[in-house]
Amino acid sequence: MSAKIHPTSIISPKAEIGEDVIIGPYCIIGENVKIGKGTILKNNVYIEKNTEIGEYNEFNMSGAIGIDPQDKKYNKEETYLIIGNRNVFREFVTISRGTIQDKGKTIIGNNNLFMAYVHIAHDCIVKDNTIIGNATNIAGHCIIGNNAIIGGLTGVHQFTKIGDFAIIGGVSRVNKDIIPYCEAAGNPLRIIGINKVGLARNNFSEEDKNCIKKAYKILFSSEYNVSQSVKKIKEEEELIKNKHIKILVEFIENSLRGISKINKI
């Protein structure tokens, strides 16, 4: 079936609109925009230039997608926003394109939920199956891992990474990297434990959960600093052969901002 476009919407002749796309009233679609099949724009959605959108996404009222980076270094260079499949963007979500000072792209994966008033800044990567709560602001160059959950009204500092299956409580200030599989909250933010509920909901085995718990105890023991903890984890054969512990170790070793610390476990 062909796309359904409301007559009040303005579509650039250089845009590509896929099959079964629905574009509601008063939307504006810029040049070099590609919209994959089955995607819905409800009303008043603005999609600027150089934005590629996959299939079966949903954009709610008054989103501003693929807008210029909010960066003084940006000088109208050709940069991009890439969005995967089956994402939901609720009311007033804003997402910026990348900058040439980084990779030139902002990248959104698949199956993510962006609640109302979320902002994703330039050069961010949001992977798959995340939930980002209302009015959360993600600054430039951040990476949000798979299955991460960020509570509403949270601010995430530029260049910060949030690991896979991490959950962050609302009204938090994230200014260091948040390791995978943890629960964190606060201002200043601290790790408060393992994301037990998230691991259970995602069918982690008892063996995997036990390995993660053991690695966390080593990592946050007062006996070791971070580098010593990682070395200790690598020496434990049971741990380092586990795929989740490999992800955890790699995350810590590649951290540039340093990792948030713990209150209790």
C-alpha cells in the first residue's frame, strides 16, 4: 500500500517515504530524509534533513527529529541521524544529528521507548531495548547500552556510558560511567546494587547471576582499587569465561570518565 499523507503536511521532494507510512497533520519532512515502511507520524512532527528512519517506528505529537546539533563548533556540516526499527518517540522528543568532531552520526537502535520531553544530543548512541523516562536529557557523545532503563528527570553528562541492563533511578545526575547489570541512583549518583529485577525479567541463568554477584563483590571490595579488582576478576577462571563478565570487564577497561562507585551491595 502507498503512504497516507495528510494534505497539511509538507514533504521535501528529496525525501523518500516507504510503504504504509502514515503522516498526520502539520508534519514537516526535510530533504534527504528516508522513512521506512509502517512508520507513523501522528501530528506536528518535524524531521529535519539527513535523517534515516527504519521500519514501524512511531512519532508522537511535536517531536523535533534530526535537528542541528546544539554545539558551537557545528558549522552546517553534513551530518546524520540514523534510527532503527520499532522505536516509540512520545510527545516533544528532540534528537540532534551528529558532528564532524565525532563520528558525524547520532545512532538510535531498535525497540526503544523515549518518553515525553526526552532529549538525545549529538553523536549519541542508544542501542536496543532501552527505556528513557520523561524529561531525561542525554548530553552529547553518550552511549546507552542494551536494555538500559533511565528514570525520568535524569541528566546524563557528555561522553558518559551507561552499561547493558543497568537501571538508573529518576532525578539522578550521571557524570561517570554506569557499569552493566547494576542499579544506580542519586545526586551524586552511586551504585546501590545489582539490577536483580532486570536480570530476572531477562531470564539470566542462576550461574550468570552468581558470576555477576561475585564479580561485583570483588570490584567494590574496599580491599582493592578498580584496576586491582579487574585483575582479580580476570584471574578467576569461572568468572572470565562468562560472557557477561567479559562485557563488564571490557566496559571498565574502556571507561574514559571512570566508573560510579557503590554505597552498598
